[in-house]
Amino acid sequence: MMTTLTSRGLTIALGLSLMGIALSATTASANSGAGQVRADCSSQEISEVQAILERAGYLAPDEYQAGENDATTQAALRSFQSHHRLVPTGSVNYETLAQLSSHAGTNDRDGDRVVDDLDWCPDTRSETRVDAHGCQEVARRDSLFDGRRSVNLEGVTFDTGTAHLTPDARVVLDRVAGSLISSPDTRVEVNGYADSRNTSASNLALSRARSAAVCEYLVDQGVASSRLRQNGFGETNPIADNTTASGRATNRRVVFIRID
């Protein structure tokens, strides 16, 4: 599990402007010991590293598993580190982050002042205030619920038939975690739902596992587990037609209910 401290350190190093990234990484290296390994990167953060390595010519397209520090990515990291006279660990450390930041591209397709290589939300409107990842900032403490008792977490999806969060889901949940952390008195029930394929029993088990996966991810990002209540309802309470693909996709959902 990624601790809150290491998550924030890596987020700052990868998410700020290019100059800010280098300065953050250099400062962290001085304070924490040069070369300290950061092997607990999230899938999204590894994807950012891979994008930069590919742009710099150290990774070939389609020859690595996106979001995973697989053998190909480790070999590319070692090559990058050796070329820049760093210890070739094959893992991300502060010094490597500082070097990687200087190889990030300068394209900013959506005009939000976060370069595409580091942008977790690449289609944000240019006038929108964004955080270090290029995603819309939480404007106020109650923005998650915005006066409502429940909210359907759009974009929280899973690999087919599993409770494994997709990279897009992690981006959404990072923002959710930030909102919850800024509202420390808010407690929520995390309700998972499934479509009507497979048996009722398996759908119930899957919905519960997905609720648990969401809670576990939020806890990893710093939300206290005591503020989260897990629940799964299987294929019950559909909100769309289960006979169509789009309807089933809509019914596979995670709903937050405010319980405080």
C-alpha cells in the first residue's frame, strides 16, 4: 500500500510545472537521502513515467504494460539511469524523477497549463481551474455531494468481471479522496452495483468486492477507514435497461451516500 506521505511526494514531483517538478525532486532528494527508491508508485504515476520514457526513446510503443513497472519498463529505467549517470535500479527515485521531468513534452492540448505527459484529465476546458494533475480543483468543501445526499461516481469503472480499478477510475477516486480529506466530518456509504449478467449470487459478491476496492483505494489516499462503510447490492435497483450494452454499463456503478 502507498502511504499518504509517499503518494504526496511523488504526486508533487510529477504533477507540477516542469521547473517545479525538478525543484521538488531535488529538494526531496536532499531531505530524504539521494537515490531513495520510490517503488510504490501508483498505476497512473507509472504511466506518466512510461510516457516520458517512450517520448525520450527508451521505451518502444506497445512493448510494455501500461501502468505497470514490468520488466520492459524496468530495463528502460535502468538504461535511462545509466545514461544520466544515476544508479541503475530500474525503480523510480528522487534523482530519476528530476531527470525524467526535463524530458516531459511541452504539448498542452487542452490549454490548462499542465503538459500532456503529466495530464490526468486531458480534455479539461482551458478556463477551468485545475490541480497539479490537470484535473478540476475541488472548489468548496461540499463539492462532492453539492447539497445532495447521494452521488453516482461516474467514471469509476473496473476491469471486466473483476474488482480491479481501471486507470480512469483511479483518477476519479483521487479527486474524490481530495474532497473527502477536505471535509473531515463527512462519512459515506460506498454502494456497489452490478448488471444482470451471471447469477444473482455472483453479482452480489462482485458488487461487494468492488465497493471494498473503492474503499481500500480511498484509504490508501489518506481517507480514514472509519469514515467509509462498504455495501454491495448486486443487480438490484437497476437504473437502466439490462438488455442493452449501454444500459448494463450504466447499471455497473458505485454510489456514495452521505451518512453523517
